[in-house]
Amino acid sequence: MLIDSHCHLDYLARDGDLAAVIARARAAGVGPMITICTKLSEFELVRGIAAAHEDVWCSLGVHPHEAEEEGQRTAGRLIELAADPKVVGIGETGLDYFYEHSPRQAQQHSFRAHIAASRETELPLIVHTRDADEDTVAILQDEYGKGAFPGVIHCFTAGPELARAALDLGFYISIAGILTFKKADELRATIAEVPLDRLLIETDAPYLAPVPMRGKRNEPAFVAHTASALAKLKGVPVEEVARVTSENALRLFKRMQPV
């Protein structure tokens, strides 16, 4: 069994073929999927997709791109909505200084509110970080000093410094299709040093389709290609990657149970 620990089924649903997408995922050996919320204003849509499928789960959060319009200053609303049993994680949240669609201060305030919600609910924090490693680590470490919380760095693209900092906090690291890209040698070198029992796999669908699907709309079935690339990197059978990353996902996302 494979688990797609981070995808956006609501985005795929806009193309009108979500049932076929899910059927192809099942045929590829994908079991549970976590569809990720990026705006609280769209949470009901995300939650509805999860509610309609036994082994689809969801998260709750505001992407850093949306922090100016929908960013949270306190954890209250997040904690309230997280009572839904289909919600297995808080996020995606974090910092994105590459596009900087929202002011950095708004991103940081919202990030801290999500962390507070994660700490209170004990649901794992799903972190997006791009070109913001230093501030991401500083905020995570500062907030961890106020009380522990579980988490994952999703779609990891950074170097060994962020990987070490995340692992030191007890976080997991999630690998997307970028691992398969021709120019991703530095990423592969970093992931080679991360223990398999601290890794998850994801698609981030509909984005970042892995080789050999580059250029196509990504979907959960394609997580099998990332699993194969990770198996090759680690020198283990792909069945071992599937088993261990699935165990890791179920350990982190405690509410999620395979059907």
C-alpha cells in the first residue's frame, strides 16, 4: 500500500474527473490520501471530498500565499474546525519568500497561529517552506520551546541544514516528484542521508508530476513513481519503501486509518 500524504483533490475535482482520478490511484496501489486545505474559505469543499470517500482524509489550514487575506492571528478558528474527525493535520502553513504573494509578517503571524493549533489539538503541522529556511527554522524552534508539536516538512526541496533541524524537532520529511527530476542531484544527496523511517511520500497533485509523467497534470496514482525513485536512492525494494513510508504516515497522522 502507498499513501499519498499530500495532494489537492479539490483542484483535481475542478476538471470533472475526480472519480476516475481516485480509481487510477487505487489501481496503482494507493490507499489513503490526504487532500490539503489551502484556504479556510474552501475548507467545506475539501472536507466534503474527504467525507465522500472512506479512505480520503483532509487537512485544515491557510497556505502562506493566502496569509494576507485569510491568515489567522489566533488558533481559535483552527482548533474549532479541527474537531471534524476527517481532519488529520493542520496546514498547509509556513513561509514562502519565493513568490511572496503575502507580506512576510502576515505569513509569520499565521504560521504561529497554526503551530498553536497543532500544539493544542495534537494534530501534525504540515509545513510549506520555500526560500525561507532560516525564518522557518527560527519560528519552529521558538514555538517548540513553548511546547512540543508533531509535524512534517512537505514537498521538501531544501538542503541538509533544514533537514537536520526538522529531524531534530522530531518532524518527518515528505518527498514529492521533484526527487525524480534530472537536476535534483542536491536534493537526492540530502534525502540519501535521511533515515527511511522519517520519510513520507506525496504527489502535491496537480503539481510537480514526477518523471516519466513530467508535463502532465499530476495525480495520486503517480506517487508510485516517486516511491520507485526513493527505493532506487535508498537501495531497497520498492515494497519496503511503500511499507515504511505508509507506517510513517499512519504514525504521524494518527486519526487516519486505512480502510
